[in-house]
Amino acid sequence: MSAYIPRIISDKIKESQKYFPVAVITGPRQSGKTSLCRHLFPDFKYVNLEDLSVRGFASSDPVGFIDSLGDKAVIDEVQNVPGILSMIQVRVDEKPGRRFVLTGSSNFSLLEKLSQSLAGRAAVFTVLPFSLREVPPAWLSQTTDALMFRGEYPGVVANGIPAPLFYRNYYNTYVERDVRDLLRVSNLLRFDKFMRLLAARCGSEFNASALAKEVGVSSRTISEWLSILSASYIAYTVAPYFANISKRLTKMPKVYFYDTGLVCYLLGIEDASQLDRGMYRGAVFENLAMGELLKGRLNAGADPCLNFYREYSGKEVDAMVSSGGGINLYEIKAGRTFKEEFLANMEYVKSVLPNVRRTSVIYDGESMGENILNIRQI
């Protein structure tokens, strides 16, 4: 078995135990939530609600189940029995010293119940696949194309599973389990077509009507399917920035996947060499960079606060991160050569927004100071 790779978010999770009786760790399946919990809380009793016998006990006797766990427990995949959250609330209110760590891989079913049962009692964290700041140095020594192709799931990074094998099985399991659980998709072939078309649009504005025509379903169905991907941490949208000049700005969000390895699988890319100078390289590179910005915020225990800027005139900045009352701008370029023109749109946005604090280029060349960054230095 591979050695444990430390996660940046660990300190924030441990710190939350001082102030909250419950820590909730969400994220996609196989992103390392269980390994993280068992490493951080070795003295906590561990139970997994994927185990049917454990699930049966929790469902039929939630009082007895919670009381059997003692004062410290990790409950994995808690969305399988959301009814126990009310009993956790009762027990932590009765005995403030009790501590529970809950994990879940379904954002919808878990967070909705949390807001009802554990409001004010739980600190919520999101654990995604590794960031480039977490992977071993040897992993970073690969070409950027190899990094994008292999992705950052622990199964690939830590356990050495070949990327095509991992993502094929991950995707097939996802469709069979999460899609069927979250929404009754009557035609899985159409859903599969939707997934592959969406991957081809990563980094582009999400147009439900255009996708609906290609897939052969309604635009409402497309929007519902995107909500499934969001709920199960497969894909996410980034909203355009709105301010007083919003009348000039585009209104559609852009769509990204949480992992580039899955994007490559859905695009039919079977080897990293296919990315070099391929038609999708720029989009997959942007997806990687946006994912690193997102992980950086989440690993710090902060809200994403991630947007993009685009005017109908064509002026665009790929990423905006709001923090501490200011905005950091990022232009993302897949090329290996820096060009002064990369800065032009950010300089324009600085002229129309008064609170821009920093401008940076993220590209595939060598870092040139703190504002011109290689993808590995985000």
C-alpha cells in the first residue's frame, strides 16, 4: 500500500475540532476523504455506511447506533443514512465534548440535511483530488501533458493505477451509482453523450439550449444533469463577474471538471502525447489551472470566490479570485512562451475595476517572478 500523502487542508480540519462538535468532509468518491480521516483521527471509532450491515443498524436503530460509537467517531458516507444527523445533534447538545467527523460524496443529499439538523454545530470542508502543491516532487517532474492526462486522483497519484484504467472504471461506477441515485435518467446513452459533449466544452460558456439540441433532450433536462455533476463533484460552473458595469458583461457561466484526467478520458484521449498541439490542449490546460485556483481556496478553508470576466465586446480575463476586499486577476495560457500581450486584458480590467490588487499570468513556461507563473507554482 502506498505511503500517506499529507493534505494541505488537514490543519483547518483539526482546528475546527476546537470550536465545532462536528466536522463534515465532502468531496468526490475516491478523493482521499477516508484516508485523510483515518490519518487525522486515529483514536476515533470508524464506521462506513456503505457497509450494508452497518447501514441497516443505523437505519433501524439510530439511537442505539450513535450511542454505540462512544465520544469520538468517524462516520463514512453519511448521506446513506441522513436520518442519524438529528440524533447526532441531540447527542452533541447533551454532551458538548463529543466529536463526530462525517464524510459524504453527495453534495445535495448531505448538505441539505446538514442545514436542517446541524446548523451552527458543524464545520464543512471539501476534499478534492490532490492539488499540484500536494503531489510528490517526482510527480511534478512529468510533462504538463502527462500531468493533465493522468489527473490528480489518489488512485493514480499514490497507488499507481494507470490513468485509462482508473478513469474508465471510475466513470462507469459513477454512472451506475450516483446518476441512478440522484436522478432517474431514463436513457444512459444520452447521458453519456451529454458527458462527452460537456467535456469538449470545458472552459467554455455553458449553453443548455445548444447542448439540448445535440443530445436530443430538453434544456431543462440538461440543466438537471449538470446539477447531478455538481452534486457528485464531477463538474462545476464558474459564474461571470458582475459589478456596476454588468450591462456590458456576459451572463452565462463557464463549465469545468474537477479533474483533467476524467476530461481526457471523456474526450477519448488515450495517451498524453495526444494532448501536445491537439485541439483540446488549451481547454484542458485552463481546466487544470482553474482547478488549482479552486483547490487553493478550499484547502485554506475559504469559499471559492472564483469568477471570470467577459464583456460582449470580447474583453476577457480567465479567472478572478476575490479575497480580503480585493481581486486577483489571472490570465491562463497553455503556451510555453510568455508574451507581453497576455497582460493587455488584465490591464484593461484594472482600469474599470477599482479593487484589483494583483495580476498574474499562468502558463506552461518558466516562472518569471511572482506574477508570471508556471502552472506548478500557483
